[in-house]
Amino acid sequence: MQQIFNFIFKNSYRILFLLLIGISLSLTIQSHSFHRSKVISSANYLSGGVYEKVNTVNEYLNLKTENDALALENAKLRSMIFNTKDTATAKILDSIKGVKLQDLIVSKVIHNSYNVYENYLTLNSGELDGVKTDMGVINSLGIVGIIENTSPKYSTVISVLNKRTQINAKIKKSDHFGSLNWDGKSTGYVQLTDLPRLALIKIGDTIVTGGQSVIFPENINIGTIAKIYRDEQTNFFTLNVKLFNDMTNLGHVYIIKSKDRDEIINLEKKVKDE
């Protein structure tokens, strides 16, 4: 306490000066509106800056709480999504030559492989939906593959990007046809082999299904000719065909019902047996 008194006595003149300055400033501010408005404005500026800094610190300290709340909300939203039926609709095809719309089963790709030599897709349609083995699978852009196995609710598809796939295909502007397969190199290209050298072809020509099988009807789009290879030892071309489909990005697809399939197979079998 004695030290406080000593400090006051030693600095009494300075303290008195500051006190008088404070009183004079207070009287000046109270008696002049201009000075009063300036002081209030400055005070608001200072207090606003302080509040902003304090709020920033509080927000930083509350980040964990906010993150926990967001995580809980995301979990609730995901739960709602997973328990809600998919409302995305497939693009309706106007028409397919040789196929009626009622003979198409709309399905969705739930798994798709495209980075191995034997690629497959899984669809969320199966035997209960009328899916059978050896049915063709297409979408609005072109062919996708062939049904191989089925279960009550699901089915697997041999992708066109499968080295075991062989599909009858032809040049759209003519009846020259060959065998469509995949060399396992690029997801964007397949190969049309055994095409007669008499065929008039050029880069950019469209390749479609040939219709000489019970799997795909005629004239389903496949792709366009990107490169032409001529085998000098045979009388055939090999074509590199750029697919219309992006096989790495598939959504809804259509499974083609073939009412005449069993009848044609039985008839051909009967002819062979005879």
C-alpha cells in the first residue's frame, strides 16, 4: 500500500494533468455533436473489430462441435437416400427395328468391370423380371453385351469388352458382315474381323448388328470405323471400331426379349439332327 501512495505522490502532477485532460475532453465531447459522433464511430469501429476477432476464435474453438453435427446430418441424409427407391428414369427409346417397346426390360447397371480381359456387368433385373440367358443388352447409344447368368433378382452380362464375346455385325450401308470381338487393349474400341475385301468401306462408316443371330435384332448401333487393316495373306479386312457407348460409364440399359428365339433354335437344331 505504501508503494502505491509513493507512486501517486511522485507522479501527482502527471496524474492531475491526465485527469484534467480527461475532464476537458469529456466536456468537449458532450457539448459538441460533431466530436461526440466521431467518438461513437471510433468506438463502434474498435468494438466491432474486437467482436470479429473474438467470434473468429470462438468459431475455431467450436469446429469440432460443428464437424460432429455435420457428420450426424450426413449420416441421416445417406440413410434417407439408401432407403429411398431410385427415381431416376431411363431414357425411353423411340423404336428399335424388329423390337417392340413391350419386349424391352428396363434395368440398371449396379456393377461394371472394364479393366480386365474378361469383363462383366451386373444388372438389378433377373428371372422374376423375365430375364433369360443369351438375351441381348443395349442402351440408347448401342450394344452393351449378352446375358450370361441369372438369379431371381439379378443377372450378369458378358460385356462387349470381353475377349470371349463374338457378335455378328455388318457395315450399315451394305450387307457385308463379320465377327465383332475385342482385343483387350482399349475400352473405347472393338474389332470387326473376317470382313470380305470386296466390301466398300471407309473410315467413319457406321457398324451395326448383322441380325444373323437370335440375340440382337438387325441394325442396332455399335460404332464407327476408326482404322482399316488389310491382311495381304487372306481376302479379309480387320476393322478397328470406335464404340458409340462409353463402356466405363453405364447407367440404365435395356434387355431385349426375343419371343422367336426358342423357336428358331429348335428349328435349327432339328435341321442339324436330320
